[in-house]
Amino acid sequence: MDPPCHHYRDDMHRFASVLLVDPQGRLLLQERDEHPVIDPEKWGLVGGHVEDGEEHEPAAYRELEEETGIRLPPGTLRLWRELQVFHEAYGTLDTTWVYAARVDLTDADIVVGEGRQIVFVEPAVARELDLTASATTAVPDFLDSAAYRDILAP
């Protein structure tokens, strides 16, 4: 007999997202266009679905490269947090693994592979944007976290 949560797990989606921080403390965020099923026309984290058979950390590196053209060396990203996010479009409570790293990059280093734009955003501005379901939690929590302060420390 299947465990009681078996059906729920089949319906859930897994995501890997990345928060990159530049030397000025700005966060790399993506302005989504009208095409995504989840949270169109909102600002969110770079990232996406973890494929079947894929682990979340390699998915974070893959999604980052697909969406921004940035290829980071293995070991650069650090798991910051695992979030449970309800996605209205799917009607499911999904898991998002959020990775973070400090990078010496600028907007000029970004090749937009998905969405309207992907840019480094000042923290105060990031807090005021119309954010996706996962970014609504991740952005303010990350900016208020010890992990963010550690990333900024020389």
C-alpha cells in the first residue's frame, strides 16, 4: 500500500533558483514576460524546474546558464534555503531550493535567455517590486539574513 502522501508527491513540482549578489549588494532578478504559466509579468529569481532524475544543485547551475549565459564553477553556489511555495497555476505546494553566491559581474555580463530582462537590482528597489510567489518570501528573507551579510563581508 502506498504511503498517504504518495499522490501528493506525484503532483508536486521541484524548482531550483539562484540569488546572485554583486559587489554593491544588488540582487540578480528576472522580469518575467507574459509567457510563463507561473507568475507572468512579475519579478523573480533566476531558475526553474528540476528535471526528472536531476538533483537540485546541478539544476540551479543549469537554469542559471540557460537563463543568463552565466556558467559558474562547481562549488560556487551555496544552498541558502528550501522554500515551500504554493503555485496557484498548478494548485500545488512545491519545493524550491534557493542557492546564493557573490559574483563580480554586471548587467553587461548577462545574456537574457528567458523573460523581459535580467538585471542586478538595489535591495530597497527589490523589496518594492511585484514579485513572484517564491520571490515574495525569498527576496526579503534573504536580504535580512546572515547569509546575505556574509556574502557582502570582505
